[in-house]
Amino acid sequence: MPRMSAEERRESVVRAAMEEFGRGGYYGTSTEAIAQRVGVSQPYLFRLFPGKRAIFLAAADRCIQDTIRMFEEAAEGLEGEEALHAMGTAYKRAIAEQPSRLMMQMQMFLAVAAAEQEGDREFGEAVRAGWMRLWDAVRLPLGVDGTTRFMAHGMLINCLVALGFPVGHRVWEGLDVDPLRCGPGGPQA
């Protein structure tokens, strides 16, 4: 079996970091856990990335890039309501099939809030820049009003899934998510 290149190993670290940070958050995840998941030593991990912060920011950026790509592919050739429904369906499928994506998103928000409470605005600036790329990618096919509605609806789904509300619970009424299983705690049919 051929050895992985540094770039391939770096990619495996980013993917592993999304899983680990999604589960444990920035402060609750050790670089040792990430190194173990990838099958490398911590010293090797730090040859690929200068530190835990750089690993987290690379994982956050990848999470956003993957989400942008998913929305662009779903909305290709569509606009308005058609794009909104296609993107919504793609997102619900993604959080059902890859709950780590949802959890990583939620952990990004928490990590920025915690860093800024400590006076670290640079950390948040990096994550906000990625989020603005996501906002702009959604805005292209949906326009201003559609983007606000879509993002608000998506954040509500994120929160309800992260909180583990089961299918059939009254909080899901009107959210059109029953056909899909959406991640860690709900909706599960």
C-alpha cells in the first residue's frame, strides 16, 4: 500500500478533526484524539498544522466549503422557490447522513462565542469570513429575502436536531422534515 502524501494526510486530519471537534467542541477535543483517529503521532500532526487552533479553523473552513458546494450543486440552474426547496432537501439529507457536519457547525458558533468572551476577535473573524462565503453562496440563487428565510429555517432545524427532539414532537410542525432522519437526536422515524 503506497504511503499517503502530506497533502492527503492533511486532508485526513481535517476530516478527523471535523468528527472530533463536532463531538467534543474546541475546548473538549484534544489534538491527541485527532492524531489517534488519523493514525499519526502528535509531533507529525504538528508538522502538518502549527497547532490546535489551525486544525480547528481548517476543519471549520472545510465544513463551510462542503456546505457551499452542496448548496451550489443542489441549486444549479434554479432560483427562487425551486432553489430554496432543492437546497433545503440537500441540507436535510446532509445532516441525516453526516451528523458530524451539523455538530461541527454548532461547535463553530460556540467556539467563536467563547473566544470572543476572552477578547480573541481574530478567531471569530476567520470563522465569520467563511460563514459570509456561505451566506453569499445562498444569496445568489435565493435573493435577500429567500436567504434570510432559508438560513433562519436551517438554524431552527440545527437547534432542534442538536437538542434531540424526536419526530412527531410539536416543535417540528410546519418544518417539513419528517421524510428524513436528521442527525443525532431527531427527527427519527
